Amino acid sequence: MLHRSTGTIFIEDNVFSLGDRDDPHSPLYNVGAFPSPGTTGLLATAPGFVAVTCGVHLGDITVTAEIWHSLPEPELALWEDVAEVSVAWPAGRIAVCGSEAGADTDIPITLPPAPDGSFRVRDSVRHRDAGEDRGPGDPVEHHLIQIWPDAPHPDELVKATDKTGARWRDSR
């Protein structure tokens, strides 16, 4: 592992993203441009952008971001749903972005060099099914984002046990 950071981000509309917040072509700034996670029920991509679907509608979630030099082994026992997608980030700098523009809660990420700027992203999640609106005693939704250089290949659903992901996959 090259780097690991954990933070709390504020989300709304059941989604957060990975990408360059300064990219004017990002789905963050184009109404209706967010991709749908129909294939995996968890991750969806657009050029230079990954949308991550959450169970929480409006509130705080925990995100851990790990950068790897090569494919990490998944820890399937700890997580409810796990999915992988490919994305190109030639600039080498992105962030885990919540809903607030320019938020102090964004988690900045510096990526290692990669051929053609191509990366694989894995999200492992737990507690998505604890409800859209959560109180202080409810479990906090937690995402583990792992990123490593890799050639592009199709989206993959690695593990599927939560109801939130099943609803998204059924809606395609």
C-alpha cells in the first residue's frame, strides 16, 4: 500500500464521487450527467469520474481511501457489497468528493504513475441498508475505496449481499 486516509464526508442524494472537482466537464457540474450504477449497484463511471451509490440520503458517511501500486486482495468477509470499475485519470490528482463544493471534507488523493492514466477502483461497503435517514444510534455507512494502476476491463460485481445494491441492479 502506498497511502491510506480516512475521513467523514457529507453527502446528499445517496451519492459521493471520485474525480477532479476542478474539471468543468465533470458530472458534478452538469445536471443529469451522473451515471447510473445499474451493473454493480454500487459504482458507475463517466470520463474521469466515478459515482458511488450510498444508502444514506443526506448525512455523514465514513470513507477510507487506499492507493496501491498493484491489485490488492479484497477483504470480502468484512464487507456487504464489493464492486470494481476502470477509469482514466491522466492528471494523477483526484479527490473523494462529498456534496459540498470546495468542502474541507474532501479527501485529496495523489495517484501513482499509470500507463495511459488508467486505474482500477474497488469499493467495499457496509451498512448501506441501515436506512436513508439515520439517527445517532444507527450504524455509520463505511466505504473502503482502493485504487491501483491497471488496464481497463469491464465493471465487476465481486460480492453482492445488501438490498440497496440489489435495488439499483434491478432498476436497469
